Amino acid sequence: MSAKLPQPPYWAVIFSSQRTDGEQGYAAMADRMLRLAEVQPGYLGAESARDAAGFGITVSYWDSVEAIAAWRHYAEHLVAQKLGRDVWYQYFSLKVARVERAHESAGSAGA
């Protein structure tokens, strides 16, 4: 299911990653980061998926680059970033993009 978002423009932070083996507290921290992000000024929503091999993509949506920067430097998020680099991810990539247009449709299979 898609995040409920306002009409564009807004910003998307696209985080893709390949997990390491083992849980090592990842699920609890991921849940904590989502809960913290949800109360940050400028946060609009997120969508996330991870396959059985551990490759995942999370897209978070923000109303400004300033809101993204504030989240990036939030103290608990800095701790999670370090653990990601040191423990949880074999690889990760982060991209920031401005969303200019957005379209949604529920196909007949969704009815």
C-alpha cells in the first residue's frame, strides 16, 4: 500500500540496502526509526519492501530539504546510521529526489 501524500511537489529519500546475515537488533531499530520519523516536522510518509535475500528499498517523503537534513542529523538517527554502516548493511545507497508529479490507480485486482 502506498503512503498517503499531498499533491507534489515534495521530496523523496530513496534508501536501498543489502542486509547482513542475522537480526542483531535491526527490526527493533527500524521500527524505532519509523516511529521517530513520523513525528518529525516535514515528514509525509514512507513505503518499504525487503525481499527474502535481504535486499530492501525504503522511500521516505518530506516536505523540504531542510526537513530531510534535520532528520539526517537527529541524534538517535545518527546512532542507527552508524549501526547500519558497521553491523546491518553489506551495501547501501541513498538518493534524494524532488517529486514533481505523482499518479495512483487501483487496478481491478485491487477492487
